[in-house]
Amino acid sequence: MCGIFGYIGSEKATPILCRGLKNLEYRGYDSVGIATVSSQLGIRKEVGRIDDLVSRLNIEDVEGSLGIGHTRWATHGPVTAENSHPHTDCFDKVAIIHNGIIENYLELKTKLVERGHRFSSDTDSEVIAHLIEDNLSFSGTISGSESSWNGSSFEDACVAAFKELRGSFAVLAVREGEDKIVAVRKDSPLVVGLAENGTFFASDVAPFLEWTKEVVYLENHDIVMAEGSEVRFFDGGFAEVKRPVSTVEWDIEEAKKGNFDHFMLKEITEQAETIQRACVQDMAVVERIASMIRSGFGVFFVACGSSFHACLTGSYLFSKVAKLHVNVVLASEFENYEHFLTDRTLIFAVSQSGETADVLEAVRAAKRRGSRVVSITNVMGSSLSREADELLLMNSGPEICVLSTKTYTSQVVMMGLLACALDGNYESCVQKVKDLYMDVYNLTAKSMRDRLKDLARDLAEKDHIYMIGRGLQYTTALEAALKVKEVSYIHTEAFAGGELKHGPLALIEKGTPVFVFVSRDNEDRIVSNAQEVKARGGYLIGVSDWDNPVFDRWIKVPDCGDLNPIIQAIPMQVLAYELAVKKNLDPDKPRNLAKSVTVL
Ligand code: M6R
């Protein structure tokens, strides 16, 4: 959720921290802050985004060639400058940034307050700075004048503090007068980048790609000490360990906006390519997964948000194409199903980021019960990629916009590939995806965008939008509704066409916009549902390959059979984008949301 970034090296830290935080903003953007180390700690923090911090606080003037920075998505405490990170000890000698949740912070805080520590924020994170201070064998009374440190080393104090924390945490700590960064990760993402000009720390690799592609993916409980140009790794038992260095395959340009106004539009436009890249899979792995699915006694698809919708789409495809039943469960609800897990169960965990806490918790519960885990993720080195027994990568490249667009369609492609692999038709599915290239290209071209811009103009002031579909078009409607609501803030809801008469029809008034997703194989039934809406004054917008007379507006898409969920989702992504632009909203960073949801 929050993003953390650190740099120690030969260059001035603040410009690097600012660029890194800007690159990382998709993980949280309600407040931001940095701490650098020179003769003193230089701390700047602010409500708002990194650009606000730079312009209002002369940030580039802060000296030091090592520093840490944080972009926040509030969990404990409102969005204020005090609650922004970095947090410091009583005397601003130690600064920390944290991503995650400290579950026992109240207990620790009470103990620290009794010992005289003064807290200045409502956050759970601040206890970490005070614990480090406390462990430095502080001499004298805290409530008096400035302290003199005389105890254990900074590293020891950090390690002792980390040991007291319960919950999930990725932490970077610095101290005045020390040329080092001490870091820890437990159940929260943290990676280390190794470059000629220094060492980088970040919540994921995209923010430091412009400096290095050499990365160390930390294990859970790892502690890292970076001092000068040296980096040392320790496991949870504090034994020094070697961690392999991997080379990131993503291209730096992929993490930049290029000529586009927003990442969202760039990522929507990339889909003609990214759905092809989703087909580049190791056949041996696909075969192994297919056989795990066949032999699984209970298969559970587990995911959140758009990834959940891709799983729902997958369940229809598995049923239709492979004649196989799979259970689809929201990761945050999975605890209600855990008692079904055995060593014969297969968990299919799908997550773009591979760091979604609800998904990881479900995976860990499954592993405790001996179930096998297959994962689909976009991020190599993510927790999910490392905790699964088998892994398929989406190969979509970095997705920076908070909304899932290209990764959603890649997930649907992979669901289709697996369903076809189970049916012995993998290659023909790959060919069908190849054949979509021009269709997808045309759906993201300027002419289509202009048409959807017109529609967005007419819908921008609406309070409610509804969407209906049946089968694969129902799951498409669910995803389309999520896209529109999260970026335009218009209440948008999807229903299965057949469910309308069981309640939702009561919502329809004269002029209520209702999107109707149509496929050749369910046309008659969904059109009769649309008639029910029309009879109550609803304004129908068809998404189909031909213009049914019942529609008031029509978005033309080709009929691509079982791959329609891909083709029909794309114009809805474009519409969602145009709605946000029309309403002067930031499509890349919708309010209250973050790209990677690393808290439960
Ligand atoms: O990284 P994940 O795929 O696990 O993320 C799941 C959801 O948080 C994500 O799909 C979210 O719903 C997006 N905002 C959808 O656009």
C-alpha cells in the first residue's frame, strides 16, 4: 500500500529519492516524506504528493548521500503531516519508514510511553523509531535535554527493535552520523537494487529501474545492512547469508509514460501486444498445472478485485471449454472455506502484483494444510511468485496505473489457455489470441476513443450506471463496472441479466443508463432482459457485434466467441478513462486507492 524507497551511494540522495518516490506514487499518495543523513537528519514531510513536497519545502536543498523516502496510504491515523513518514525518535536522531501494520503497536507504545518516550503521531509505525532509540541504551532521562547515545550499535538496536514487532513490515531505518541504512522485511514487499552509483531499496523494482536492473529479492525476515558501498544480508536468525542477484527483464521505457498523458491510456493501448505476451508460456509448466487441476480434489481460484473477475471468467471458461468445475472465492473471504483444504486441494492464486495481502494469507493457509498452490502473477520475485509450487507469469510489463487494465486481459487470456490446455486445444487457443491483434488494436485506436469520449460526455453527470450480461458477459459487466466506478466515482453496478427481475429493476428510471453486453450465444436471452429495462424507461447502450434495434447507443465490437471477455472489456476501460478525464480526475491515482494492497 505505502511505498518505501531508500538510497545510499555516491550521489546526492534527495533528487534520487524524489524521482524514486514519484515512480512509486502508485502505491499510495496521500502524503509523502523523506529523511536524509548528513551532519544531521534532514527531514521533510507533507500531506499531498511528491510534487507538493518538492515545490513547497525546498527539498532539493536537503544534503546527504543517503536517505529514505515514503509515500503513504493511510491505515492508522488520518492524513496529516504528523502521520506522514519518516517517523523519528524523541530527539530526531533516528528516522524510519514503514510499510505494513504493526499489530502490537499499542502494547509497545504503552511500554515506551511509560519509559518516557514522547510520540508525535497516531501511527503504528512510530513505535519502531522509539524502540530503536530505546535499544540504543539511552542514558539519562528522555524528558530532559538531548540524549547521549552510549549503548549498542545502531544495527543491534534495529535488530532488537525488529524482533519485538508483530504484524507485517518492511522498514528502512537511518540514524544521524551513521553512513548506513538498516532494513528488514516480514510479510511486506521490499527489494534491493544494486547499481554502480549505490544501493537502492524499494517496495518493488519499477521505481529503481532507471538506475539498475540488478535486484535482490529478499526472503521473509531478512535483514539488510547497507554501509557505504557494501551490502550485507542476514536471515531471521541473524546469520549472514548470500542472496542471489537477479536481472529484471522489464524495460525501463515500459515504466515511463512516454507520449501518453496518463499511464492508464498507455497501458490500455499496450493490450494488442500484452495479450500476445501472455501466451508465451513454458508448455511443460502448463502441462504440469493442467495435470494438477485434473487430479485436484477441489480447485479454488482465489483473488481480489479485477483479478477476481478474471478468475470468475476463468470459472465460466473451465466449465464451458474443459467441462471442469472450479470454486472461485474472494481472497478476503477465503477463511470461510479453509476447512475444505487438504493435501489434495489445489489453490489457484491470481494477483497482478503478487503482493496482495488477502491473497498471500489464503496461500499461506493453504500451505499450512498441505494444499498445492499455483500462481499467476505479473511480478517476478513477488511474494506470490516465490511461495507457489508452480508459477505462470503474465509478461505484461510494469502496470503503473492503479487500475488493472492490460493485466486483466492477460489474466483472461491465461484462463482461456489453461481451459484449452485441459481440453487438448492449447495451440488453437494461442492462434485465436494471435488473431485478436488487429481487433484489439482497433479498439484502442483514436477513432474508437473519440466515440467513447462522446459517450463519456453524456454520462459524466450521471449518478448511477448499470451493466448487465449473462455468462462470460456477466463477468465482463462486473469488471467494466469496477473500472468505471473506481476511476470516475460514478456509482456503477453490474447484474446478471436474469437477476434484474429479482430486485435491480426497481432502480431503473427514465433515462437510467444500462450497458448490455451481448454475445452471439446468449443474444436472445440478454436482449429480452434489455427489453425489460427499456420498458421501464432505461437508456440502453449495447456492447456487441451488431446493432440491435433495442439499443439507444451501440459500441461495436467484433464477436470473438469465448474470447469476448477480452474484446468487450477494452472499450469499457477506454470509456472509464475518458470519464475520468472529462471529470478532471487523475485516472492513474483514484482517490483512496493504492495499486498494491499489502494490508489485510
Ligand atoms: O495485484 P492484484 O491483482 O492482487 O490486485 C487486486 C486488486 O487490488 C486490483 O485488481 C484492484 O481491484 C484494481 N484497482 C482494479 O482495477
